[in-house]
Amino acid sequence: MLSLPRLLSLLDRREEYPPFLLMEYLEGETYSVEVLMQDGRPKYIIPQRKVAPRHGSLEVGVIERNADVERVVPPILGAFDFRYLVNIDMSYQGHPRQGAVLPYDLNARPSAVVSATAAAGCFLLEEAIFQALGVPRPIKTFGGVKMMRFWDEKFIAG
């Protein structure tokens, strides 16, 4: 296992090494957050807690309100000129919800699981299309929903 002391001892063995960037390990609950931007601000922030990620993709997720996520998303996205759909992957520093919730991946596009927002009552892809067309829409609310994907890989020789 690579700990900070072990990493520092490995680095001390070399005189030079190329520059690199480190990110702290975030061991708390993880979220895929779908955001619809309007006039430089989030119109909707829909967090989906990752219950069972598999190889980077999400197999089981729960859309639920999270005040911590909803509080930190606007200043993060305010630093950029994003339009329409944005996805942010975030985690708490400690398990399960200890410390700050921090971003580790920012995408200027929706994630593959944006479809779950439809089941929650506010389909962000549809809302983004109406927004792009200039069609006014009432503000929608969203409720908790659990998303489960079922897939597997089959390998056949020959």
C-alpha cells in the first residue's frame, strides 16, 4: 500500500523526477452531480450518490438532495464559463460524510447517467434542449430515485 511516508521515501531516493500533480485520496461517499447552467449560474443541481460503481461506470446510484454538494457546486462552476449541462464527480474527504466534499472530475457535458434525472422528475437533457431553443419552462422539482443498471461481459473463444 502506498502511504504518504512511503511515497516521500521513494521520492527521496531520486535526485530528479518530472513534475507531477497529486490529489488527496477521498474515501467518503461519492457523487455524480448533474448540473444545468443558465446565465452563468446553476439552474438545477442534481446529485446522484454512487452506491455501486464498477470500473468507473455507475451500476447503482441514488438521486438525493445533499446540502453540502448544493453549497459547493455554484462557486466551483462560477470559476468557468460553462453553458448548459455539466457533470462533476465529487467525494467527501472521509467516510461516510466527513470533512469537505471535493470535486475530482469536471466535465463540460452530461454523464451517461443523466437519464436518471428523468425518473427523478426533472430530465436535464430535455430542460437543456428547451433552454437552447429559448422555450421558457417552469422550475421543476426532483425526488429521490434509485437507479440500477444490469450488464455483464461475455467472452467467447474462437
